[in-house]
Amino acid sequence: MTASTLFPPDAMAAYERDGVICLRGAFSAEWVELACRGIEHNIAQPSPLFRNLGTSDGGFLSDIWARRYIPEFERFCMESPAAAIAAQALRSNPVRLVQDTWFSKLPGASARTPWHHDTAIAGPFCSIWVALDPTPRDASLEFVAGSHGWGRTLMPRSYFARGGDAAERFYTEFHGDADRDQGPGFGQVPDIEADRDAYDIIGWELQPGDCVLFDARTLHGAPGNHLERPLRRFVTRWITDESVLAPHGKDVIGALAAAGLQAELEVGKPIRGPLFPVITVTRPTSIIS
């Protein structure tokens, strides 16, 4: 595949500069409907990794690695444009699917998804969030532009204080032990909400089928759902064969084992095994009109 097969050079330049871009209409209505059916199926058949990350005022539902028993997710991951988008972002073909997940913020779910970046993996690592419902800008995922280049591993306050809400505790579960000495490049996410004007915060109003592609190290977070309908997103996360499990990602192994999932993971080693399939893009097509 060539660098021009999916989206134009200016989009790639923006991705490398900001750590995030929005791709309009990247997924057809059929892919959106398939993901929605998968979420309904998954809610009726939750895995041990299913969580309600919300508070008493509303649900914030999610499950992880559900494609292994939800056929709608398996097809989405293997056949949708997601792998081709990831291949261009990571400049790699093939790519490796490291995780599938979804989020559904129900009406009244006021809990904010905390500012964080995804750091359990070192090396090439990107995420593709597909909007399944119309999402206004003030309810959409937000990013601190350029934060993927800060060169630091940052964790939400609960990582250090053993507190926070359900979403923060869930993040901590998969990102290691705060008692370890992580070195000078390891710190706490700044209080972005207390001084939003100090940061270049970007986001987009989204329609079903639009997606947000971002470097996993770009700081991101999201408001609660003030609408009278759910806000759903289907997410795939992608790596290359050079990506490895970071030292503070060791707890991922334990979390997977506790859920009955055996993974061939070792700190500092490339990520391998059937839980993380390789996909080769053979027929890339344009997704940008």
C-alpha cells in the first residue's frame, strides 16, 4: 500500500503534529449498524471484563476484548476499514489488533472520562474511535493537541492517590502499580479542567461513521452525557510487531488472567498471541471524499 491510499498527506501531517485527526464518513452505515448490534449483544452477554464506569446518576458501560465471542465485533475488527486506517497511521503493513472495546454513556451519565493517555504499550500504538451516534462537540472526546510529543508517561490522580471515580480506578487496573519507582519521565496528569485555556484542546462534532484517529499517547478525556439518548463508540487499538509491553503495564497480564484470558505477554517483549491477531491490508481504498 502507498501513503496516499487512505487519506491525503495534509491529514497525515496533522496527525503527526497534533497526535489526532478526525476522518469524516470513514465507516459506512452498515459498519455502524453492525457495531450497534454487537453492543446490544454484548450487554446481554457480558464478559468478566464488562464494567459500569458510571455513578449513581447514570451508566457508563464498557467491555474489552469482546470480539472473541461477539461475532459482530469480530467481523468489524477483521473486515472494516479500521486496519487500513491503522496501517497508514503506523506506517506499517501488517498491523496487529491489540484491543477492541466500546463505550456507551447512558443519558444522565455525568461522570467525565478522566484526562489520560494509554501507556501500557511502548512503541507504535494508535486508537480508532468510531462514533455510532450523533455527538455534539460539547459531549465529544477531547484531546490536548501535541501532547503525544511531551515525552512523559502521565497517569490520572487515582494512580497515585488510590482514589478517584470508577473510570479512573478502571484505568489504574490496567496500568500498573503506583508503588513502583517509574523514574523521572513518569508523572501525574495536570489538572487540565482547572485551566483549560492553558492547553490546545481540540475535538469535533461527530456523525455516525466519523472516526477519531489518535496516537495513544495523546492526552484525551470526555464530558458526561447531557443528552436524552445514549452516546456509543466502538474502539479498536492497533500496534506493530515492534511494540512491546511497558514496565508499568505488567498488571495487564494479571488482569487478563483474572478474567480467564491467557496472553503471551512479557514486560519489554513484543506483543504476541491469538488475543492480538495480525491483519494484512490487501485492498486499501480511499475513505476521504
